Amino acid sequence: NCEKDSISITWTIPSRLRQYAARHFLGTCMPSGFHVLPRGEGKAEFNYKLDDCNFKRLVKGKNLIYKNELTFRPQPRSSPAAYVYPIECVYPRPKGWVPPFLNPGSGVAEGRGGLKLHMLLLNEQITAVAETNVIPLGSFMPIWATVEQKSHQPLLLLMEECVAATTPELQANSNVYPIIRNKGCLLDSVKGNSRFLPRYHSSAIILYLQSFKFGLGEEVYIHCKLLAWDPEVLSGSKKACHY
């Protein structure tokens, strides 16, 4: 659906491709939400501003046209997309409209609303949702987190703090293993190969975490405190760093 200054797309994904949820894109944006349907299919949702995702804006006669593509990329970005579907939103050209660079200005936008945050464990190849949560010692766990932007201004998602614990809920006496501390610093990168991977979009982040010894013989749960912030306002307390 083409809204006034945003777009909302629902893409139904066959069950055999559901595991590749993280490889479906609108332009440069990953899904802002993903749900499993009763029959096994997946539903990828894209809710973004037309200023996001690398939309191209064209002026044609009396119309303003925004163009982009839905793509499925099971292989790295350097490889061609396996599927491409064109997306186009057409609006009447406002009377007296001129390109923004010819009419500079400034303003303030503000608003309030709830945010939906998601975390998923991807497979080691970062091509799909993991089919198992059994991780061999020393191998990598790509942990994908995202925030649904919807009609919000662009957001930057950060992992402010993460710990591993042997309980699904953190308790005062929980035995924990610190992973991220100091407002976004990946401690595990000091002595191992854990790191943050390059982003596809500011609203998502992938923690590439090397597995470690902890809670021998017990299930291990990873708890993270996520922060959605203005991408233009970073500071010592708003960061994603590894050593």
C-alpha cells in the first residue's frame, strides 16, 4: 500500500523459503517484521518511509514516481538476486513542487508511538533462520535483531547490553556470562573472533558471536537490552563497538 509518504508491503513466502527470511529485501531494507502463518508459510512485512531503502524518485509530467524492487538474495550481495519484483508508487505532482535541493529549508519532526523489536538466530552462513539451537563449541552464532520502523523517522538499532544465562528469565542470583557491556562494547571480541557484521540497514544489526563454554550440560539463554536511536546522534553511550 502506498501511503502519503510511506509504503506498507506484505510478502507471503512459501514454507520452503521461510528459513531464508533474512534474505528478502525491499531495496536495501530487510523485513521490518516476520510472522509464521498457520499453514507454514512466512509473512514478511516491510513498513518504511519513501526516504528509506534507496527508493528512486522520478518526475514524469504531472506525477511524482517512487520506484524500488523486492528481491530475494539467497547468496551474498555480490551475486544477482534470485527473484526481483518491481515496486512503484505514483503521486500527483504538487502544484509548484520543485526538487528539494532547489528549495533548502529546515524543520523539526516529533512523535510518539510503540516500537516492536525482534531477535532471531540465523544459520552460520547467514542465509536463513537457524533450524537448530544446538551450537558446536567454537562455531559462530549470527544473532539478528531488528526494530520495526513503520512510520517513524529512521532509527538506528543498537545492542546496549547482552549476557548469557542458564535461565530463560534473569534473576538476581542468575549465573551470567557478559557478552556486551559499557553501552554497546562487545567484550567477547577481546579474546575471540566475535564481531558486529556490516549493516544492510540502520534498523537491524547482526551480532556474529563465537560460541563459548558456559553452563556445561545446561541450556544457555542470551538476554539483550536493545536500543532504537536517532542515527544522526551517536555518542559514547550510543554505539556498537568491538575490539
